[in-house]
Amino acid sequence: MIEINGITKRYGNKMAADNVTFTVNAGEIMGFLGPNGAGKSTTLNILTGFLSATEGSAKIDGIDIFEDPIAAKKKIGFLPEQPPLYLDMTVREYLNFVYELKNCRLDRKKHLKEICDVVKITDVADRVIRNLSKGYRQRVGIAQALIGNPPVLIFDEPTVGLDPKQIIEIRNLIKGLGKEHTIILSTHILSEVQAICDRIVVINKGKVVANEKTENIAHAVEGKRRMTYSICGPQNDVLKLIKSITGVTYAEVIGQRDGDSIAYMIESAENIDIRKPLFFALAEKRWPVIGMDVMGMDLEDVFLALIQDRSTKAKTGKGGKN
């Protein structure tokens, strides 16, 4: 649905985006992470047609944003970090204005009502935007992005400045929208990414340093996977079986758990998932698994490791997957 290939943006000698490449599949919610000045907003502004690129291409549903910007923009609903609101308008007036601006052809009354219901702003539809809380203004910003029912939604810091309750509400709203839209979510709130996103792309100093499914993001900095299993069965035999599984590089007993179960720490080789073969091998022996945990970094640790190791990776020629 979204294809970014080799996007580069130079300002003199400064590289704001450096060969940025990634794809977002239809129906996927992608988290776009990076420290301040990493190139996130530059990339999003290029993708949405607000900024030109020095090199590279960006396509929305197969339409090149540089070759046919009008057609491509019809596929996009964009909420920038500062929502483009007219504060002296009422919510209803503003949404009607955006409807006309986008030259929308859907049934106006029905379409705008559906949007107001989805983002839960029906009760403030006749209030002046200036008098709304920050949370409601963000909802109005999301509403304008939904006008025309674009297949792609791009949100740049949608929860910045909100209180915890408002953050949860906006997070749930975005997660719900992900059922019918392809979404890019740029945010600094790491827990938000873990709760919402299917895939995470991390950018630092203009370069993509990681591109992984959310559950696999730790592999961007960890070559090996460590897990703890609680298994019921004869200790020596279970340990021997675990070590026989292809891909297991190390295993040890780490203690007694939950009655007759024993805890084992298991380490697997890079890019090898031993969970399924281990499950079937244990099931064949009728040794039940009553618990399993993945050991490793949380998203905050991964994020810090990625942005701190960027210079080292550049020198060795190693980087994130594109």
C-alpha cells in the first residue's frame, strides 16, 4: 500500500533523509520511531507531498506522489503534529470546509455524521474549536483526515500534550481505525507503539536502522533469542531433548516452578524460532509446557540501543533491515 524507495533529502551539506526505504502493507499499522531531528517529519512530509525529495520515490497504492500528486493525495488522510484547525470555526463548519476542500463526493450529511460518531465529537459539533480541550482538538484533526475515506492514514505525534486518559482514548481510536485503514503512526511514546503497531521502523540521523515486526523488534539489536520455559517432566531427559532441537545453542535448568514443573533457560541461534519444534517434541513425550517467557530488552532498551549504536553500525557497514 505504501512504498518508499531510496528517499533522500539534502539541505546543502545536511542530510535530513538518507536513502530511506520501507513498505507498509495494506491493513498494517506501522510505528515510525526516532529521536528529535532523526528525519521522521521530513520523511512524512515527502510521503504526503508537502515536501520534495532530492532523490528516491514514494508511492501510495501504486501512485507516485511526485508524478501524480493529486491522485496520490486522495489516498491519504494526514494529521500533522500541529492539527490544521481553524480555531474560529465550529467543528461542523470546519469539517464542511474540509469536505469541500477535498472535493469529496460521498453523501455529505451521512459521511460527516459517521466520522463524528467514529471519533466521538458529535456532542461538540456546534462548539467553536478554540474552546475545545486539547484532546477534542486532536479528535477533530483525526476527523479531517478521515474525510473522503482515504485508505491510508498518517498520524504525526497524535497524542503529544494529552493527559493519560486522552492518550488512551486516542490510542484506542487509532487501533480501531487500523481495522479498515493502513496507518503510519509517528510517536515518541514507546508503549503506544507496542500497544498499537504491527511493525516498527526506527530512523536515526536520516537512516533506517531497524524495520521489524513489533514482536521481533528486539532482534534488531540482539542476535540471539533467550526464553524461559516451565516444563513438567524428568529434568535430565527434558534438558537433553531441549538441547537436541535444531537451533538451540544453549540450555540450562534455572529452578523449580509451580509444583512439579522445572524452569529452563533456552537460547536459540540468530533468526531461528525454536518454539514450534520444541512444542511438538515435548507434546510427543507428553511433557506439558505450563509457562513460557521471552527474555530480552523491552522497546525502550531496543530504541536506545539502536540510536546509540548508529555510528558504530555505520562504520562497520551494518544497519537495520530496509
